[in-house]
Amino acid sequence: MIELTYLFSREFTKDQPYQLMQASMEDPWLVLAGSDVMGIIDEVHGKWLQIVGEGIPQEAVEEMGALIKKQQFSWLPPLISKQWPDYVMEVIVKSKNRYEVICHADACIKLFKQRFTPGIHALARREEEIVFKVSSFNTSNSYEVTKLPAVDRFV
């Protein structure tokens, strides 16, 4: 489950906070205002739309979509697949800070660990801890790589 908070601000009106929730990466986003379900939004042919319910301003829906697209869980899985295509078959987002990396059946996951561990620290955001469970397709071999948050040496 992934949860985000979005604050819709308009001139001359009270700011409206929304909770955005997604059960899995394949699901659309549930939009809540307080305890009220406002609807469901999803990206359809490259445009963010409210696909269930009424009353969320289209401007807010588009800004929610932009917020979602900026999140690491939106752009990191394709980047991991692109960076290591000979090893990575699929990257599954379990939550904002947990990913599952599934390697091709013929890939050596021990050799991949030597490349992935330093590489993921360069690719992923500095401020968050993320746990990557790396496994081989159709086998029980797996390990975890934890990317710890970087400490800013100038603070």
C-alpha cells in the first residue's frame, strides 16, 4: 500500500488536503478528503482523470498525477530495469520503501549483488531508506540490499 498526501491550494479558497492511496502499482489511486471517499484517479492515455466519482477539480487531479509521477516509486523501477537489463526481469514496488527485484533465471544473482549494491546507492534518492529484495526467477535464492539514507556531511 502506498499513501501520499496532496494539498490543493487555490487563491481565495481554503486549502483542501487529500489522501492518495494505491493498493498496488497496477491499481488506480483512491482519493480521500478526510474520511470521505472522493473518487478514483488514474492515468489514461497519458492524462490524469477522475475515473470514479465527481467533485475533484480537474486541476487538482492533474496536480495529483504530477505529484505521483515525481515519486521515486514511479521512476525508479524502470530505471533499475534499464540500468541492468541482463540481470533484471522485473521490479515490483511493494511499498514506498520496499521493492522486489526479480532477476532472469539464468542471471547470477551473486554477481548482480556486487554491481547492484553500489549502483542503487547512486540511482535512488539520498534521503530515504529503501529495502530491495533480490531474487532469481523460479528459484528460492534471494537476498536483501538496504540503501540507507545518506547523511549530509555539511549539516
